[in-house]
Amino acid sequence: MNTVAVVGTQWGDEGKGKIVDLLAADAEIVVRFQGGNNAAHTLVIGGEKFVLRLVPSGALNGEKICVIGGGMVVNAFALIEEIANLKRRGVDLAGRLKLSFDAHMVMPYHIAIDRSRESRLGKRAIGTTGFGIGPAYEDKIARQGLRFDDLIDWKSFKDKLDRNIKEKNLYLKAVLKAKPIDGKTLIAELHKLRRLILPYVTDTSAYVARSIDEGRKILFEGAHGTMLDIDYGTYPFVTSSNCIASAVYAGGGVPPGKLDAVLGISKAYTTRVGAGPFPTEIYGYLGDSIREEGVEFGSATGRPRRIGWFDAALARYAIRVNGLWGLALTKLDVLTGINPLKICVGYKVGKEAYDTMPPGRNALAKAKPIYEEIPGWDEKPDAARTLDELPRDALRYIERLGELCGVPIAMVGVGASRDATIILKNPFRD
Ligand code: IMP
């Protein structure tokens, strides 16, 4: 297959970065199509840790063409910093990073609005990453946003920006009772930054469509996860973009029907950051010890992640809305030493039982998980590169998740590094 998308099936942080990095070996082009630097994809390569927020994770696997698609919202300052950091560490993106002129710019006033709204909400806060993502998408939909395309003509860009700054400062001061942003400094900084960013700005949609026609292998890198999708996730505790596979079409500029396969990524357990329903959440000592063992602290914000058992009901939902070809399970090693393990196989909501997402989004907050128990294992599976090399009960656990989800398990992650993965099916090859 030539065009493959990778999406998260849970609440983000499923370990997509590592799987994208691994699959990128078979791709020529890696495309991000939604979200912004609220995503943080962590990769461990040669013992070195890299965190990528805007640049596709494929950047680190050879000389791939990296595309930041039109569905993204991009903080230009953060992007330039990320490019410079990568360069310092020997990864040069010159000539191989393409930034869509359709992508919207995240501005400091978006960040100020995001943060002050969250602090005003207090206990009812969504728990956003605070990077201005929601307000930037709001401006896009309200047709007030500034796109990288606008940056080409400085005079008209400056006029629009000026107008936006005035309006946002009024809102910040009068409604949110927050400090306004310094418009003059922002304009001066963007004027300087413009020279650095414009060389990357291009028509990525035309490039991607042409590359598909030429039969080139392209990997579409999803950010966040299905349960954070603005339409299909646990609204309002979601991010502000579509994170499911169909976002590849609008956000990547891909003609409908041109995606060959979608690989879903799921941890062997579940995590979520921020507020909102989480039926399989584990509290207390066990949750804390999985968090420590799995280093479950946000890569973008450092916040501790909430921990839960694997949820097959949510996985089935993710399989349906994404049309998944297969599932890659990550971080199996983290569950070593827990006995027994629990798997959520469905929910009870009142008297009704469900084997997938119950209808009506609020139902998830009331859902009581139905658990199945399964024996754990004590021997670390990190060195396994085939299923036969796994501890017997770890293999049984994987097989059971496969049975419950009803799609092939394509990969199993057994450690942090790129090679600590059992590959059963590779969508570019099989
Ligand atoms: P926002 O995307 O910053 O607006 O945050 C909205 C919600 O999505 C919050 O609960 C965040 O914690 C969550 N979120 C956004 N991006 C990620 C991610 O990449 N991983 C996990 N959670 C995320």
C-alpha cells in the first residue's frame, strides 16, 4: 500500500511518534494534517530523546520530505525554534520541510485567551495544553484567522494583524480581565521571523495530490487521539480539531478515497490528560506505579497523566470511526508485574449494557465498566522481537485484546526505542 495514516485510538499519547518513526523507513513523505504544538511526539533514537511538536516525527528517519498540512494551526515562533533545535542535534530540515500556505497561525493573543479562559473556569477547566489551539481554530472558523499565505504580503498582513490585536486586546481586558498583549513587539517579531519562515511556505495540497498520483509512499501522521476529536470525542473535553482518519482528506488536502490504510495506535492500557470522563481510570497506588513505570507525564506540558485499564469498548468505537486496518499496541512492557490485569469489555449504563461507546456522549460519564480479568506476567518482555519470545501470559493478553477488538494486531511495542517493537504486519509492505 502507498498511502497510510496513523491515528490515536485513545486520548492521545498512545506512542504514535515511535510507530510513525518506524514506518517512515518505508515512506518518502510524512504529512501532519491537524492540530498544532499541543501534540508532542516523543522518540528515543540511539538512546537520545527527541520531542517533536510541529515537525512530523518522520523527520528523524532518513531524509524524508516533511509536510505541515493545511489543517494545522502553527505557532511560527515554536516552529522556528523546533527547526533550530533539530539542526543543533544534526537534523537539517532545509529543503525538505514544506509548510502549507493554508495552515493558520497561532498568535500570542490565542495563547493569552486560552490560558485566561482556563484559569477563569477553575474546577470546570478543560485542562488544555495552554498553547492557544482552541482560540486559533475559532478564528479560522470565524474567518478572522491569519494564514501563512497572508504572510507573503507584509503590508496587508500587518493591517489584518493590527485589527486582530486591537480586537483581542479589547476582549482580553474587558471580558477576561487579563493583561493585553504587546502588539508592537509582536508585529516587530513577526516581521523578523517572516524571512525565516517564508522559504518553507508552499502549496502542500498540490504537492501531496501529485505525489499520490506518482505512486509515492506517504505516511499521514495523526496527532492526539480519537477520544479528543472535536466531533467524535468526549466533547467538550476534547481538542479543537478532527483527529480521526477522515481529517487526512481535508487537513492534508488529499482527494477522498486516496487513503489505502489506517493504522490505529493504542497503549496496552489507557491514559488521558486533562478533565473529562474516563471509565477505566485506576486510582491510588496501582495507578501511581503504572504512571511512574510508563513515565506518564505530558511531553508538551509535563502534567501527570491519568491511568486506566485497556478499554476494548472504546477501541471498537475507534475502529469504527477510523475504519482501522489494524492496531499497533504500545508499552506492553509497562504492565509487567501486575497480576491480574483487567480489560474493559463493555459498559453498563443504568440497566443497559453496551460493547462500544454508549449513545449520547454524557453516557460515558455514567458508564460502569464490565471487566474481564486475565493473568499478568513477571518477566520483562523488552527483548522480544517475535511473539514467541514474549512471556506466555503477555502473548495471551495481546491475543485477547485482538479477539476483543476484532482487527489484526499489526505491531506490539515492548520498550521505548525504535527497535523494541514486534512487527507482525507493515501496511507499506503487507
Ligand atoms: P488543547 O488541545 O490544548 O485545546 O487541549 C484540549 C484537551 O486535549 C486537553 O484535555 C488536553 O490535555 C488534550 N490534549 C491535546 N493534545 C493532546 C495530546 O497530544 N495528548 C494528550 N492530550 C492532549
